[in-house]
Amino acid sequence: MIPLLRPLALNGSAGETTLEGGFRVEAPGTNISGFEMRGTGTGVGVELRSKEATIRGCIIRNFSTGILSSDSDNAVVGSAIEGCSVGVLLSGGTVRDLQESSVSGVEALGPAISNCTISGGTGVVIANCSGCAVSDSLITARTGVLITDSPRTRVRGNEISSPERGIAVERSEESEILENVVTGATNVAILLLASGNSTVAENSALGCNVGIRLKDSTANRILKNRMEESAVAGIWLEGSKGNVVAGNLLSGNVEGLIFRSGSSGNSILENQILKNGRGLTLLGSGANLLRKNQMEDNHRAFRVDREDPSATDDAPFRQDADSSNTIDGKAFCYLVGEHDRSISGDYGLLALVGCTNVTVESLALSNNSAGALIVNSSSCTARNLTLLGNDAGVRMLWTAGCGVEASRADNCTIGFLVQGGKGASIEGSSALRSSEAGFLVQGSEASALRGVEASEGLVGISVVNSTSTTILQARAMGNTEEGIKISRSPRSVLNNNIASGNRWGIRASGSDGTMVVRSHLSENRDAGLALLQLSAATVAGSSAFDNGDGVFLQAVVGAKIEGNNLSNNRRYGLRMSYSREGKVYGNTFVKNGLGGTGLVDCTGCIIRHNNFIDNGNPMSPQNAVDNGDNSWDGGAEVGGNFWSDHQVTGNPGSGPKAVPTRGVDRYPFQDPDGWRKK
């Protein structure tokens, strides 16, 4: 390194004057121009230990630090700094100007960088200083600008192309991030981490993973930014409180604006949220103020929910959102703590939180997480709703005695959703083309579905982890999987229902005490009724025609199959495996394809007073099969069953009927229903 101890003007010829090494400037007012300085990857290219030095039109390559300035009022103009770990290190002084220069890796521990073209790993690093500025520069770097522990920094008017982060502000107060354009950041365009009292305004981000992200940051102002085509979210707040998010345009993002993890007490004002996957989402973040936000043409406009599915506190749902907010031109109806009211009109969203005795009628609600949301409310009724394209047409969470009547959900993920609570009712309503379930009752007690219809969805009606649910006079038609699905829900009662054209008509698993009575099951591809791994089930007075199997039991204890007509099914009218202690009484099995009844590895079951007529393939007739230890009659007085392929005299008769491979009916009947003639 060449020391310069007196003020000098050293002028080289650009592209012709090359120095293997650099300069150490200790004299004020020194000017160096037109040199190419080359290093070996270590050391300093130009060290400025004096004031008012100027580096102009130089190329500085392959040093550990390109320019080190430890004094004030120095200038770097029209220079290129390349291949240096740190392009410009400002330590203990200030650079008057860094203009029209190409800089690879700039670390600023002081004042201002402007009008530069910067490329490298990190474009600009500002650490442990205050009052710095980066402006009007073109930056191409993995991280464009990194600010740590540095208050009152201004980043303004830069164009940043970043494969990772555009501008990151960490543990810094009173920053100003203004009028920047960031493209292509795969992490985040603008990040505020544990930072507060800052302004992020009039920036643009295009095609980034996240446009603006605040994490654990408070009292910031996010104003008039334009966030487009973000792969995750346009603006994302996490654990951030007391911020103002206002006047932003969020368009074409997967999530437009999302608040998570206790981001409460924020003001969300006058944002335009257009054509996003989800418009505005509030997860685990209550007590926010929403005014004059416009949501248009979003796939799902608005979502509010708990973040922890196990939480039972309604605080995340308690928002201050008035009718100045709109969804596709229709106002919010977001009521908290209201009682004794009647609501009707042209609203785009309905939410009742902590309400009592509120009646809502004749709303058309579409394209929301929940078209109608009823949370922690009692004795509320929603009637004559038209629900289209919502995640849940109606969602009732932790309600007591609330109901939905005469409503229709079409093309929703779930048409009608009941979660928690007691005594919810849904009557006279229909769900069509639901991608998960037409009706879902989850974690609830004593819910009732009466006169409902679920068709052409994935599952028609689903009851999960609930007790004492009643399904009465329901129709489940043409669903891809179950017409009615009961899972881990004891004491469910299914009465007078129709399930047709599904994979399974009704399928109940892990649900002790299930009752299926007076139901009609037809043309289901697998089984009309399947009972799996449960006990004490009752199937009575029902019919199962033209299914794969009429009724199928697997690992069931103590079931009662009584008074059913299980006929014309492709395989068996009744098929049982690994089941025990069942009672099969008073049923009719006619013309089932493989057999009337098939018992595989079952024990302790009693099968009597049933009609077995013309079951099995004509080439191989087979009314019943049994390879276990079961009873096919009740003794000489009570008798056994009627068999179309075994003629006897008497009701009952005394000519035993062998049931392959181990069963025997010792006292079969001469006539169908012969036991009734005694």
C-alpha cells in the first residue's frame, strides 16, 4: 500500500493505469482518479484517514475491503468496487458522497449512500449507527439492504433485485423505508424484525415470497404500498401490535393481508385488497380496528379464526369491524356482544360473536372463509341464507342452542360446520357440491340435523368426535365417499334417512351405541351401511338394496340387526367379520349376489327368524356362510330361519340346515315368516 502524506492529485488513465495494491491517504484534500487497483483478496484498496478526499473513476478489485473511511466528508464518485468482501466500510467518519459508483458489498457504519449501482452478497449493511441513508441506488444482491441496531435510518427510492431479502430492518427504531421497488425476493421484500416507530410507505414489491413482513414489531406505519403477485402474502404481521396498515394496494397475492400470532390492536384502514387467493386474514389476533377496507374479486375475501385449534377463547374473533368495510361492494355485518336483534339486508359477511337472541334472514354470502360465522353465541337463528363458494357456508363455534333453517350452500368446502357447543340444530337446509363435507358436526354435543340434504360432494354428512347427535329425515345422494359418516361419536341416532349413490351409504366407526333405524340405503358402491370397530349398535327397520354389500360389520361387539330388508345387493345382504355377540333377528335376504349373510371369524352371534331367499349366484346358490362358532336357531321351541333352498315341514321344522362351513340351523321353518304363524 502506498502512503500519501501530503495533499496530491493523482491522475491515471482509465483502463491503462494499473496498480497492484492500493493507497493509504493521510493528507486532507487528496484526489485519486483513473486508477485500477488490484488486490489478492486481502487488505484494503483505499484507506481514507483524512478529510475531504475524493476517489473518482477508479476500479478497485479483489480486496477484503474496497474503501475504508475513518474520517469525514470524503467522496467516492463514478467508481467500481468489485470482488471485495466489504465494498465500502464507513467507520468513525462520514462519506460526503458515494455517487454513480458500482459497489460490490457495501457496509455503512455512518451516513449516506446514494446514486450507486451495487451488487454482491449483501448490497448495503448498516450496523450500530444512526442517521444513515441509502437512496436512489440500483442494488442487485442476495440481501439488498441490511440494517441492524441502527435507529433513524432512511432507505429511499432504490431499485432492488434480490434472490433472498430486499430490505431487512432488525432491532432498529424510527426507520423510514420509502418509495423503493423490490422484485423477486424469495424470502421477503421488506422485513421489520423487533423494530418499531418506523414508516414503510409507497414501496412496491412484485413477485416476492412476502411483500412486507413485520415480526414482533410495534407502532409502525405501513402506508400506501403496492404489493403484487406474492407467493405467500402481500403484507404479513406476526406477533406485531399497535401498527397502522393503511391505504395499501394488495393484488394477485396468495394471501393479501395476514395477521397472526397475537397481532392485536392494529388499525387496518382503507386498504384495497383485490384478486388475491385470500384477501384479509386474522389468525389468533383480536382487537383490531377495521375501517373502509375494500375487498374485491378475491377467491376468499375474509377469514378470522383462532390460530391454535385447541384454543377455547373467543378473543381472536372480537374485532372492531364496521359496515364501512366491503366485500364485492357489500358491507360487513360484524356484531360483537349484541342481543335481541333482527338482521336482514344485502351484506357480504355475517359474524355474530358473543351474541344472544339474534335472528338473521335472507342473506346471500359468498367467497369467504365463513359466509356466516356464529361464535360463542346462544339462541341465535340464521334463516334463508344463500351460501356460495365459502370455506364454510355457515360455521357455528361454541354455540348454545343456535340454529340454521331453510338455507342452501353450494360449492363450499364445507356447507354447514358445527364445532363445539351444545344443542346446535340445522333444519330444512341443503349442501351441494361440497369439496369436503356438506354438513360437518365436530366436537359437539346433542346436535340435530333434520330434513337436510347433502349431494354431489366428497362426504354428505360427517359427525366427528361428537356425542348424542341426531340425524333425522336426511338425504345423502351421489357423494364420492360416504353419504353419512360417523366417526368416534357415541350414541348417534340416524332415523328415517336416505343414502343413495355414494361409495358408502352410511359408515360409522369407533362410535358405540350408534342407532340406524328406518333408513333406506340403495345403489351405494361399497356398502349401504358399514359399522366398524364399535359396540352396541342397532340397525332396525331399514332397507338396503342394490349396494355392494347391504350391511357390513367389522370388529363389532353386541350389535342388533333386526327387522331389515337387505336384498338385491351385489355381494352380501349382511357381511360380518371379526365380530361377536351380535343378534340378527327378523331380517329378509333376497337375491343377493354372493349370499344372504356371510360370517367370517365371528363368534357368539345369534341368527334366527330371518328369511333367506334365492341368494347367491344361480350357478352356485348360497344363502349363508359361517366359519365361526355362532348359533343359527333358538332351540326347538323358538326355531331358526326360513331357507329357500331347504324344504322342511313345520314352523319350525326339524330337518337341520347346514350352513357352510361350520354353521347349522337345527330347526328351520317351512314358510317365510313362519315364526309369526305360531
